[in-house]
Amino acid sequence: MEEKEELKGRLLKLIISNVLIILIMFLIFGLFIFLMVKNTVYTTVDKELYETRRQVMEIDNAILKSNIQIKSEDFLFFRNIVKDYRDFVGGKNLVNPNITIIFRDENGNIISGEIGRLAEYQEEIDFNSKNLDKIYDEEISNKFYYRGINFKISSQLEGNVRYAQLLINVDSERRLLNGYLQIIAYSIIIISGLSIIVSYVISRRNLEPLKESISKQMEFVQNVSHELRTPLTIIQAKQELLLQEPDAKIIDKSEDIVLTLNETKRLSRLVKDLLVLSRADNNKLTIQKESVNIDDYIKEIVTPYVEVAELEEKKIIFNLNYKTDIKIDTNKIY
């Protein structure tokens, strides 16, 4: 039972560790891919923002050089300014009509611009005059998502226009990224189930050598216990017989003493042979054969147990008629 519980515990630990390793590797890989996709998705958007910023500043400088007075209300249709004054701005139009352009005063208040569908949400549009010339994310009313950039323009324009704010809607890009995150979430669930199954199979396979090793260890311990118990039983029995006749002379009990000594030597030999016994599981057992008479050898092995049997009111009967020599490793057979 203890062996089974130990194996179950190790199996569970292996499964958990394997599943965690697989999930961590997948999460790292998924996060890396997500960041790559996010960077790729927003790269084009950010380029459009930077390009529009460059052209707005270019148009602003061209208007200043021409000494044309542009009123703040005209900025409501900034693209018309570009159209009306195409000659002095080099005939350029803004590159992306999907970009919302907002003009603000020195306090950050909206003066004009092409706000369009964001007109009703203009109070919710964040603006930070300290965060200039950097791309940022803007969430409006928890349902519109934009990428934006703020930058300074000429302060000489009529209407105290100080800042321009460019916003481009990224709802579709956001849905794409959210969809990818959902795919990752579903993949984690699927991979978790598959990794548990795979980890269980792999762990069971990896535990087979351990299971075999534990089984051999248990068998080794049982063999050692049995081998040590046998001579100890004989020695104990002989010593108890000697105690029953404390006045007896040594010469009268020499046979018992010799037998006890033989079992003691055998016990010592068994202890030395434990390593040899353990190597038997690794096919390293050395066999040393010698020729012995089978009848004499069996009698030699059984004789020490005659008196042990008598103590239990039992009797050992010899009927040996084989009378043949055989080649065996006497210690191993014993």
C-alpha cells in the first residue's frame, strides 16, 4: 500500500510539473505572438498618424509663410483649407481621410476641428499638453477605441490655436486583438486538457523504471530478512538448548557449539554477500560452482533444523537415496 501511495504521489507531482511547464511555455509563446501581432497591426496606423502630423505641420508652416490669415472657425474644415490653398501647400492632401483632426487652445479646450461622429463625445476626449509627439491609446465612452498623437502648431494663427490632436479609429484592430486573446484563452483550455493526458502517459512511462526499482528493493529486503532470520533462528534454538543443561560439559555439547559457530560464520558471510545479492538484479551475480554429493549436501542443510523442529514438537525425516554428485554454488543454494 505504501509503495502504491508513493507511486501515486510521484505520478501526481510529475503530471502537475509537466502541465505547468507546457502551459508556461505556451503562455510565453502566445504572449510573444500577441505582442508581435499587436505591433504589426498598429504599425501601419502609427505611420499614418506620423505622416498626417508631418503634413499638418507642413501646411501650418506654408500658411504662415504666405501671411494668409486663417480664422479659427475655418479650422472646422481643415481639409478645405488645404484644398483652397493647394497651390501654396504644394498641392498635397492629407493622406488618410479617416483621421479626426481636433484643434485646441493653449488651455487644451477644443476650438474647432473635424470631429464628426465624436462631436457628442468631445467632452470625453482626453488631452494632455505635456504628452506631445507620442502615440497613445484613447478609449472614448467605453465603446470607441482610438490611437492618437498631440503636437504643437503655430501660435500666430488667429483664434489662439496652439495644439493639434489627431485621432484614428482602431475598433477593427482592437477586435482583431481581442479575437486573438480569445483564441489564446480557448487554446489554453484545450492544451491544458491535452497536456494532462500527455503528461499522464509520459509520467506513467517514466515511472515504470522507478516502479520496477521499488519492487526489486522490496524483494531484496524480503530476501535479506529471510536469509538473516534463518541462521538466527538456529543459533537461538541451540543457545536455548545449552541453557537447559547449564552443568553439561563443553565436550558433550561440542556438536551444538560447532553448529552454532557454523551458523554464525554463515550469518557473517550473508552480510558480506548482501552487495552480491543486490547485484543479482543487475545481472552481475557471480556463480561459483563446486561438486558435492546431493544427499550429503541436503542433510547438511536440513540437520540444523532437526532440533528446531523438535522444539515445536515436529519431526524431520530424511529419505535420501539420490547418491549423485552435482555442481552447484553451495552458498547460493543454501
